[in-house]
Amino acid sequence: MSDDFNDCNIERARWRKEAEREYESEHARLQSQARGAAQAIKELTVKNEQLRAALKNILGNAAMSEQYADAYRVDAEDIELAHLALEEKATMSEFQKYCRKQIAELRPYVVGEELRGISISDADLVAGSPTAGDMIARNPKNQADQRLVAAQYFADNFEPV
């Protein structure tokens, strides 16, 4: 019986040593994984901080970038308009002076009247027309063809018959 007891104690000691070795091995493996995970977290934290700084820089400069972009757009549009004006000038014929052969039909513009069907040039709109003193001209051969004539142009170029 003592041999069996000794054998049992020896076996128990061997299992204990084996369990301790497995525990130590597993513990070392888990510690290594934990160190690797900690290092990865540290690297990701640094990357995250770098990305936040870059994003903050981008967002901080977004307003300035938008202003520059708007300025470049305006410059590009101005250049394009100037280019179109030059092209248009190159393809346009020269103006010559002509006298009218017919009598024009005009009536005074009434402030507040509806101007549906009456053409108004962009230049006249920019100058503030329609205003008191402006006239409405119509084509005698097509009375639906009507246009606004600015007061100053009328005064310079027309007189009653």
C-alpha cells in the first residue's frame, strides 16, 4: 500500500509539474500577445492622433481653401469672359451709321404697368429701367414686337412728328 501511495504522490507531483509548465507556457504566450496588442494599440493611437491633427488642419484650412477656390473660380470666369469678348470682337463686323427710313411708333411707359411681352435690354435693366420717362416702341409692321426705350436714348434720338 505504501508503494501505491508513493506512486500516487509521484504521479500527482508529475502532473503538478506538467500543469505548472503548461500554465507558465500559456502565461508567457498570453503576456506576449498582450505586449503585442499594447504595442498595436499604441501605434494605432499615434496614427489616430496624426489623422486627427491632419483632419483638424484640413478643416481649419477649409475656409481659407474655399476662399481661394472662389477667387480662382472668379478669376477663371473673368478670364473666360474676356476671352469670349475678344473672340466675339474678332468675329463681329464694324458698326456703321444709318438714318432711319421710317417713322417710329412710341408711347410713354406708365410707372407700374405690366411689361409682359415688352423686351428690355440687359443694359437698360442694369441702368435701372423701367423708370418714368422711358418709352415703349413697337414695330409698325408687327405691333406685338415691342421694346423699352430708355428715356435718355429717346431724348437723344427721337422727336415728335
